[in-house]
Amino acid sequence: MNSRISLMRSTPINIASLLRTAPLLFLLADGGCSALRHPAASGGISNQQIRSVVMRVADHQIHPLSDGDYPATLDEAKTAKPPEGIAWSYPWGVALLGMERSAKLLDNTGADEFVVQHNLICVRYYHWLDGLENKYGEDATNFAQTTELKGLITLGKLDNCGAMGSELIESMMDHPDQVSPDERETLARIADWVVHQQARMPDGTLWRPERMGGTVWPDDLYMGGVFLVQDGIYSHDEKLIDDAAEQIIHQAALEQDRDGLWFHGYFVAEKKHAPFKWGRGNGWVMVTLVETLSAMPADDPLRPKLLKILRRQIAGLEKVQAPDGMWRQVLDKPELWEETSCTAMFAYGIARAVNRGWIAPGHMVTARKAFAGIAKNVGPDGSVHGTCQGTNIGLTLSFYAQRERPEDDPHGRGPVILAGAEILSAERK
């Protein structure tokens, strides 16, 4: 058995409980004092407070993992012990990516090891299920679609593979000497879907022809675009990165308003954008923008267009930021409730833009102020609150206003970790 998997076979990872239960202790640390002495520049939160939030949320994701049993026949497979602790969904992919990024910055070896082991179990499981499909056909496919990897088995949409594929590539790049053939096989399956099979409009824009009569989603900029960026970096193929850039440019022409904010989608047959500017939809846009710009060569001819789109969005966002640093469920509707996941996505994007020199340093206050608001929505155990559940394109304001906010909804976890880590990375500039 692969030694990396055997390390996690039945033993849970120890979590730094101090970071969950006593975050205020970190205010006494020297690293947080300078920010507290300059409350305006700090946005009302110290670096040590941000570290505490990031570590708590990242460690809250860690749980026991164990590999499964993988017999050779389909009859045995149906009663075999499956892997435990794994998941395959786009919010989980963002959370794992956040854990990877923060682990590198904060030396959180527990989070890093968890992501590595989680991914290896997933790809071993997929390799086995794929083998059963090749051997037994439709009966094995039906069985595979009852497992935790049903999204990867079924594909059919970017939600089923893009975000998980992005974090898988990140882990492979972070641990190049430990990449397994199963990881390469899984990556190839995802890349084939995103690049060659996902539906596109005549100009190459990714779209959903089967949803609501044919729609373009800002969400898919992340689900498809960020994967293209990661795969482009990993394979040294700049055409994939330019494909992601073109996705943004095409969608901006359809959905970005004059105030810089984006409408939540576009109806192709009707040739009109959606009526409302949903927070997390704009968040997917911003994260994709900064990930794509980070990977583009300085002389890429598409780069100026992306910078213009990004700067317009940031300018629009800063005008509608709530006094406590948060952004609303629908961005330009101040009567609606404040939402955590989009706030974190904007904090991440603005902090990345400052750190890479795309906007003036003073904008970091906007990101830090946002994180101060986020911190109030993170529990002592690392749970994240105030996050909207998964959301379709809505046609009425009440649709967005009435969306559920489940306790510790998975859509909020990854963005919070990414935002805090990016703000903290300014210390190393």
C-alpha cells in the first residue's frame, strides 16, 4: 500500500485545540501588536487575530480518514468497506485549496497532510471504480454513482469536477516527488471534460444549455476558469490560461454593469442578463480574475483587459461595502442581510490585487476591514456562519432574500481561509 495513505488509515489527525478555544490569547503576541497600534491601517483586526481565524477554520475541516477495501469483483465491491472521511464537491474543493494555501504560509502541517491523504484516497478509489466500470459496464457504473465520487464518475457539469480538480493540481505541484499515477489519471479525466467536453457557445464561452433555457453563469468562471489556470500552470500550456482569460472577458461583456458589479448570469436565448447582483456570484468572478492574472505573463495581450475588469469591480464593491466591512447577499440592496462567503472572496481578491501591485496599497484596508467582519462570523471551533446555501439564478429579490443560511454551510469555509491567508501573506512581501 502507498505509504502516504497508510499513515492515515485509521488514525485521526490531532487538531490544535488551543487555536479553536482561546483565540484572544494571540492578541498578546508581539506580531499582533503593531496592527493594534494602527487601527485605521489594520482595518480593525490584528494579524494574530487573522491567523487565529484561519487556523481555526482550517483545522475544523480536519477529521479522520481511512482507505477502503477494493476487491476485484463487482459482487464483492457492493459489500466492501468504502473509504471513510472523503468528499467530492465544489465547496469542498475550495476548502481544500484554502487549506493548502494556508498550510504553506502558516506551517500548518496537519492541514497539509490531511489534504494529501484525502486526495490520495479519492484517486485510489476512483481508479478502482473506473476499473470496475471497464470490466463490468453499466452495472458497475450504476454502483459507482452511489458512492462519494458520483460527481467525478458522472461529470456532466463543471460543478462536478472543476474545483476539486484545481485543488488536486495544487497539491500535486506542492508535492511533486509524491505524485501518484492515480492522481495523473484523475487529473486527465477532469481536464478532458473541462477542455473538450463541457458545452461552449460559438465564441468559446462555457455555458449551461440545459439550465433555464440556456444560461451563462459567473460561478463557472471559477469551476472552469480556475481549473484551466491551474492546469495551464501544471502543464506549462499558456493557451489554457488565455482560455480562462477569454472566459472572463466574454462574460464581462454580458454581465458586468457600468458600476463594475456583475449580474448573476445571462439568458442566452433572451439576450439579457439576470436582474440581480448576487454576492457570491461576484465573488466567483473576483477569485477567478486574480487567479488568472497571477498566472499570466506580464506581456500577455489579454492582461490589460482583465486588469480593467478587476479594477472596475473593486471600485464598485468599495462603494457598497457595509460599515462593518461585510457585503450584502445582493450587493446593491442595503436592506438585505450580510453574507460571509462573498465577503471573504472579495477580501481575498482585493488583498491579492494589492500584494501583486495591481491596485494601490491603501486598498488593503478594505480587505482587512472585511476580514474583521468575517471574524465575527467564525465560531470558537472554526465553524463559519452567515453563508448563503447553493443558489440558482433568481428572478426576484425575494428569492435571494429568503435563501437559507445553514449553520457552517460549506460554501463559506474555503473563501475565509483563502482571504485570511492572502492578507497575512503581505507580511512576507
